[in-house]
Amino acid sequence: MSTQTASGPSDVCLLVEGGYPYLLGGVSSWTDSFIRSFPDKRFSLVAFTTSDQERTRKFDLPANVERIVDVPIDACPPGRL
């Protein structure tokens, strides 16, 4: 699990699966537009991925994204679910 940290609580936490900000496509583009449409809100992202998914960002994150937590869902240690 990787984390980009920020101080203080966010206004909005988005749970995103398999896409934003690592893949281009309709849902990822919508997510980016949604975040950008609320520049006065601070966002945290929880990105559910798979361990073999490349985690190279395809989007330049807006300034109001303060934190990203990557959660590879197929790499959970036994007994942790």
C-alpha cells in the first residue's frame, strides 16, 4: 500500500477501482472532471488496484487532491479480510 500524505482531514474521500489516476478512459476522465469542478474541496483518493497493475499516473492530479492511498486488493495477507 502506498500513500501520499497531507495534513488535516479531507473534505471528500473517493474510492476508485482500477482506473483513476492510473488508466485513461471514461470513468477516469469523469473522476478527474468531477474533482476539478470542486476546487474549493480537498480530496483524498483510495485507489483499489491489483498488484500487477502499473501504477504510473496518466493524469496530472489537480492541486486539490491531497492524498492517494493505493490498495492492491489481491495482495492482502491471509486473515486480513
